[in-house]
Amino acid sequence: MTEPCPSCGYENPLGARFCSSCGAQLRPASVDEATMAHEPVTDEMGELADAELAEMPEGTIGMFVVRQGPKRGSRIALDDHEVSIGRHPESDIFLDDVTVSRRHALVRRVGAGYQVEDAGSLNGTYVNQSRVDQATLSDGDEVQVGKFKLVYIDLAARA
């Protein structure tokens, strides 16, 4: 038995949560997931990022905290001028899921911050639930790549 995707019409296995073709959500998230997906970055998360600042590589001005996905709670330092995100094993941020393109997005350092740029992915890159080709990141912005949600922490702004 299958269930059609409301966005693209692709027939997905019954019980699937995301479309295998476009990555759209097929059924409503549970209450816990719905709350988690819309809650702002808390002060507690910010304090944790500040405490870890001393452990970050020198020159690190930003990081991602994984809000949704298998590595939930993980912190990823943005310590290069360009960081690739994708399903390709050589990606700087490797996200192993069919909703993520092999070369999905790039995060580039621009001045004192970062920009995210979609790399022509099939499912798109989202910042604060809006699909973007390119966007400058601000502290607390949520970047969605496939079913993964990453919160951008501007370490320089929190220092």
C-alpha cells in the first residue's frame, strides 16, 4: 500500500513521514516534534554554545546545533571559509538521508558571519521555513536540509 505525497504526488510507502521524492512531510509530526520544530533557540542552548566557545578551533565565529535528525544535539563548528553540506561522504557536514542531495548546500563565511547557498539541490534549502537560493544567517536561524534542522549560533554575537 502507498500514500501519495501532497506536494508532488509521488507514491510513498504507507506510514512514511517524508516523501522519498521531494522530502515533503507526509503526515503531521507528533506533538513533541511539532513543538521542537517551532521553538526558538533557548538561552540554555546559547549558554551551552558559549561554554563550548573555548573548545572551538581558533577563529571559529559560528556553529550549527542539530535540532532535528539522527545527530540531534550535536554541535558543528564552522571553522572554514566554505563548508559543504550533503549526502556525499566527502561533504564537510555529512547528512546521510535520501531527502538530502549529494551536494546540497554551501555555507560561506562573509565578513563577520555566514551565508547559506543552495547548491542546486532537489528538495531545496530552507532558512526559518522559507526556501532560499542564498541567505545571510543570523544568530538563531534554523537551516533545514532535507529532514535535518540545524540552528545557526553566531558565536561572535554571543561573546
